[in-house]
Amino acid sequence: MANLKTSYLGLELKTPLVVSSGPFTNDVESVARLEQAGAAAVVLKSIFEEQIRDDVSGMVAALEGDTSGVAMEYLRADLPGQLGPEAYLDKIVAMRKRVKIPIIASVNCVEASKWVSYAKKIERAGADALELNLYHMPVDPDETAGRVESRRLELVRAVLAEVKLPVSVKLSQHYTTLLPFARMLDAMGVKGLVLFNRFLQTEVDIEKESIYFAPDYSSPKVLHAQLRWTAVLRGWVRCSIAISGGIHTGDELVKALLVGADAGCICSALHLRNDFSVIREILDGLTAWMGRKGYQALADFRGKLRETDLRDGQGFERAQYVKAAGELA
């Protein structure tokens, strides 16, 4: 029998499959069902920085004004379903009593401010770790890339100063220099990086001449960026790496582990199937592959396809591009 145990954020997990933040991780009964189905850990549905700073009634009034923030647009679309900060803490307490698997709280945040002290309350409520989802589109025309990164580093530093919990950071791939930024986060003491968050997908209604946000579930076809960057980062950071977005079968989880991920996160697969048995199917696929290859544990092959030399003038992506272009010539 293959050993699927792994370590993620310093937490010992029975398998490398984590359920990402979303509606299925927003309810005590649902999380209990996820544990029974085989999930190794869950990331709770995110609470927004705006929710922590203001009460819900005040936020409704604020949303009536002009705003260009993507996070605020999300809140406007889903405000009735959002939780207040105290209710979020109560939910952590209830889940901690109900399940044994690690519970990772999630805050969708933009900048360091008074809300950061809330991280201590999350810790006291019984969360095993905290994921900071840096979900924000910089739309200030006067803000440089350096300033964006500096602001986000300040945020992470402020949270790390508040808690002893392991902290992970969920990133987008839209950084000018993702590798140096990831290394700075690693040096600061974050315990994990999650690659990648996915921005809300903007759609245009040509009849109403209006913009709206449409559901856009992932598929295995979107996995390429996560695989590429995990392979590149693996040799340059000490912290855990999780791949999020694109894992729907055991094959995608195998790919994630081969390039160096410590865990794979699923969300869309659960929504598309609306059946928690997909968790066991993914794990069975991983186990079957390991059996065919003769691997007894994840450590036997994890990182086998990571990038090992970024200074050879080629690089992970460049080498593949040159090879593909040469074959087409």
C-alpha cells in the first residue's frame, strides 16, 4: 500500500489533497463530509479584509458609492452570503470540535491595517494555519510594481508578527519578478506558497451593454502556469508549495508532485461534479500510478521534474520553447 502522507505548512497530512477555499468549506456539516470523503485538510471560505474592518451594515452603505476594487465587486455580488468577523470565528470553533483534519483559515486581504489583529483571534479560535489570499488587481496608475510588492510584504510581515500559526500566501502569477518575490516571502518566514489564485472573470453583456462577473471553473488545461512556476521555485524556497487550479484527476495531482509541490488543492472539480467522491477518485489515481511506477512514498518522486539549473542560459520555459519551435521548423 502506497504511503501518501506529506507535510504541508509544517502540518502532517494523511494525503497531499487539500480542499481549497469555497462554498464547500463554509459549512460545518460540509467540512465533516469532506473529511469523511478523504480530504486531508480544508481551507475555509475567505473572509475579506473589508468585512473585518467594518460591520456588514456599514459595508453595504460603502458599496453604494463608486469603487473600482475587484474584491468590492465580489462583495457586492455575494453580500448576503458573506459572514461577519465574529461569526467566522464561531465557525472555526465549531469545525474544530467536529473534525480532526487541519483547518486553514483564509483572509482575502490588500494591505496592513487595524484588521491584522484579527489574525490573533483566528489563532485563538483553533485554526491550524492561516492563508493570506493576496487577491487584488493594482489599478492605481501611479503605483509602481515595486510599491505593490512592498505593500504586500508589509502586510505579510504584520500578520507574521501577530500569530504563531503557520502562514501561507496565495499568489497570482502576475508579478514582474515572481521568483525574487517568492524568495522574499520565504525569507520572512511564511510556511507556504499557493500557486495561484484566479481573478474573477469579467464578461460583457452586449445587449445590456454592461459588465458582469461570470463563474469560470478551472480545468486541467489551466494547470500549465502552476506546473512551470512550481518547478522553478522548488529549488529556491524552503517553504511548502501547493498547486491550486486545474487538478481534477489523479493525473494532475501526480504532475503537481513531480514538479515539486507538497500538496494539491481542489475546488472546481467538486463544483463540476457536485460529488465528494471525486476526492477518493483522485487519490486512487495517484495510488495506482505509484503502484505502476514502483514508488512506495511521495518522497520517492516528488520534485523529480523540478528545474535544477536556472543559470544555464536556458531556463525551464525557454528550453521547452526552443525545443518546440525547433520541431516545428
